[in-house]
Amino acid sequence: MDSLSPKQPQNNRMADLRSTIRRYLGVREAGSSHSEKLISGLGGFLAILVILLISHRFLALPDALAVVASMGASAVLLFAVPHGPLSQPWPLIGGNLISAFIGVSCAHLIDPPILAASIAVGASISAMYYLKCIHPPGGATALTAVIGGESIHALGYEFLLTPVLLNVLSILAIAVLFNAFFHWRRYPAYWYQQQTEPQPASQDGFSHSDFLNALKEIDSFVDINEYDLRRILALIGHPNTQLSSSDIELGRVYSNGLIGRDWSMRRIIDESGSDDPEKDFVIFKQIAGQERKTTDCVTREEFAHWAKYEMVQENGLWHRKTSSEPHPTLRNG
């Protein structure tokens, strides 16, 4: 054993080095399944096939391929991350059309083309930021309008309609229809959020204004929406939050800590205390959620197994009780 011990520090150093390199390169574990990866690829294949046919109808093939390059980038967003903020309809439509307009304008008004292309991309980024439609492929659309070739230049501002708008509406329609076959991928994200009925915004300890203020503090675009952040926090859970039977008290309100349709809150409205756990009963009433049991009598231990954390109400809004918060005044109902 002693002869092997010198290798252990060396192995640890190599592991730390690999970890550091991965962090610098931005390599992260993909949490999606194999089926999810294949579905995303199939969606991108169908979208680009349709768009290539449309673009070839209006432009000579070499220039059509230049236009489709930006749609290929859009396909990655719409089919690999359909719920991401950069993938939603307004960023897709607004980002591409605004960038196309800026690109065509720069192509007509600025010479030489190198300067026109550079200004087109930079101006498109700022415009998308201000108009809340950041869509990375928009930069490629602006660039294509400047350096895409004579047939694109000949279109002038018609380039915004054919092929850009036509391509955008086509990929949007395909994304809506294709992702609708998979309930966990429904697009746009709003449709998915409505289908899953997310839990109340206040229960996880932060409000919409808290989310916006945090983004202002970061002062950089973050590619995650508020709904998905709540889901991630709920799925991660909080350590040491499993309640014991001694934590379950009359008049208190508790949540099961789940997400979407499965989330619920229950209030303890009566009890029959006993030192014997099998005879120590509580009666609860469901005050939020869609669980079938709206009221029932269970042992305090069974209820503690169901409950994830206690809830408190403040200014009409429910949120998770922190350890520092006092208990609210008890009241039944």
C-alpha cells in the first residue's frame, strides 16, 4: 500500500488540472438524455430542409446557402433549447428582421464593405439589446445582408420579406408544430409554462422584482428565464429541509415542495396528540394545489414525510418560511 501512495497526490493533481481546463474551456455536463439529443437533431434537420427549399425558390443557390447559415444557428436554439430566452418568438422574429434592416442599410450607405459589415453586426447587437430581442443568429443575418452576394444586394429591403421573414415564419411554425409532439418541449416557452401550471411565484422566496433586480446587478445578459430558474431551484431542493414529526404543529401551513401540477399546500386544522406515533394523528385541509385528497386524517409522521417545508403568508403572498422568521399568528380556516 505504501508503494502506491505517491501516485495518489499525482492523480489528484491531474484531476484538478483536468477540472481547471474544463472550467476555462466552458465544458459542462449535458443533463439531457440521448432521446432529447436525437429529437433536437431531428427538429433541426426538418427545419433546415424546409428553409433551404424556400430560400432556393427566391435566390440563386450559393446566395441562398449564405442566408440559411443564420437559420441554421436559429435551428440550434429553437430545437436544442426551445425554452431559452434567446429562442422565443420575439427574439427570433425581431432579432432577424431588425438585423436584416440594419444590414441592408449599411450595405447601401457605407463603403467599403468591410466597414459596412462590421458596423452592421455591432449596430444589430445594440439594437437587439435595446429592443429586448437578442437572438445571436441576427448577427449572421446582418452580415449576410452586406457580404451575401449580388442577388441579395439586388433585393434591397425586399430582403427583409423574402427570404428573411419567410424563413423566420417557416422555422417558427416548424418549431411550434414539432415540439408540440413532446409535452416537455412545447414551444414557445409560455405555452409550456401554461400547460404545467407553475407554482405561485412567491413560494420559493423571491419575487419577479427580485429576479429583475438580480439581473440588473449582474449587468449582463443571462440566458435563463424566471420560470426555469424556479424549476431548477425546486428540483435541487434545499439541504436539511426534511421535516420531522415534531415540526408539524396545529395551524401551520406546509408544502410538499414539488413543481407544476404536483405542488400543493396543506394546513393542519386539528390534531389528536399521542406519545404513540401510530396514534398521533393530524387532520389537514388542502389550501392550494390539485392533489385528490383535499382533507384527510393521517399520522403526524406520515404528514412529516409528505411535507418539505413550512409556508408563511406575508402581505397576501405565500413563501417558504426561513429559520429566522417568527411563526405567524395561528388561525384556523
